[in-house]
Amino acid sequence: MNLPAELRSLDLIARLKRKPSEHKGNAGKVLLIGGAPGMAGALMLAGSAALHLGAGWTILEMLDPTAAHATPEQAELMVRLASFNAQDQLETTTPDVIAIGPGLGFSALAREWLIAALRYPNIPLVIDADALNLIADNAEFLNLLKERNQSFPGMSVLTPHPGEAAHLLNTSAEVIQENRPIALSNLVELTSSIVILKGQHTLIASPLHVAVQCKEGNPGMAIGGMGDALTGSIAAIAAQGIRHDLNLWEACCVSVQLHASAADSLVARQIGPIGLTPTEVILEMRNLLNKLL
């Protein structure tokens, strides 16, 4: 089997350059859903990434009542308590991009929000973490995802790590890692989605795009929260892309390569690999993005 082509997407960042007259509406409204009790940090990291990567609005639907409040250290984030009227809340919010999964958990409330997100039409949808495991466990959710992709092709992306990929494919992480290109192809076929298979040399493919491989990245990225940072980054770049000629596939490619390149940039300055944090990577992603505009 031929190896996937190398991911080369950073030149697309130039499309995000803003005209002097632009306002926050041009940068898009991102809605992030998750943060069940004990896991609010995952959603906060995703929100920080969306904020620092340029979303016009970043709204967090927090499932944890004790964490659903504004925080002084990140007052720009709009944090609110997720309620059981998920569909109505989405229709009222009118997001440009939805991302669901960081710290979502498996409660009835989590399931209601996942159903509402899968039914929300014709905007980019980023699915990560617990949302992936819910889809793996429930044929109804998988069918909703397939129906969404049939109606709105190219508008959904899944971001599994090997364990989540194994759950979706009913196998083991070891089998996934033995032949990552085959696993990626099977995930695309199963879900009809753009799929980002995270790990060393992250792979990306979709029903309309052959696989590409990110050559950047380092072992310092193997820490909790790094995937949440990627999810928020994809959402922010996809939201800006709506009015800057960048589709979800391109936003995914940019985000993956920018994320890994930022980690490499930090390690080159002796910041990590051991002890490298998602927050540091988020800020370095912002630095690199602005240099490339």
C-alpha cells in the first residue's frame, strides 16, 4: 500500500486575513458542548483554543452546573448551563459551527445534546471524545450521523484517538495502530465523515479526499487536553472559513498541521517535550497563524 501524501496546508491560512472593515460576525459563532461534572476543564481548553484561534464568538454549553459561570481569567468566553431543551437552544443561538464531545460524559443530557447537534443542519460539526463513544455505543446516533452526511456532505468531522477509533470499529487500539491507513479508511466508510485519526503522524481522509499524513508533531503532545485544543482550533478556523473561502476539510487540514507545528516550535525552544501543555500549544498556534497571514 502506498503511504499517504504529506499534509501541506499552512498556505491556506492566508485566506483568513481580515479586511479592516470586518467585524466579529465575519469570524463566526462557535458553540462548544461538553464539560460534564468533573470534566469542565476539557471544555474550557476547547473554548480557549477557539477564542485564541480567532472565533468571533465562543459559547460554551457546560453540563456541569458548578462550572457554568464566567471566569475572570477567561472572561471572553460565554459560559452557560446546558439545559434539556437542546434543540430549542441551538435554534435560538444560530451557531456557525458546533463542536461536541470534550468532557461530555454519557448522561441523558449529553445524549440529548448529541442528538440535537446531529440533527442541526448545514453547518460544520466537530465530533470528539465522549461524543464519539456515544456514537460507537448507539446505532441510532451513528444513523443520525450518516443521514446528516447524506444531506450535508463534507459538514461533519470526527477526531478520534486510537482508543476511540477502536471503539467505533469494535476492535482494539493495538489493531488500529498496526495499520492506521486501513483503520482510517474503515472509519470514513463507517461514518461517511471527514476523519482525523490522531496519534503519531496524524492521518486525515474523507469520502471525497484521499488520505494525507501530518509529518509534524512530537511525543510532548501525549498529554490530556491536547485533543480538546485541536477540537476548539478546528471549530474556530472552520467558523472563520465560512466567510473566508475555507471549507471544513481545509479547516481540518490547517488545524492539524498548525497544532503539530506549534508543538514542534515550542520543543525547538526547549519548552517540552516533557511538561508541554495544551495551553502553551494554543498560544503558540496563535503566534504561528498570525505570522502566516
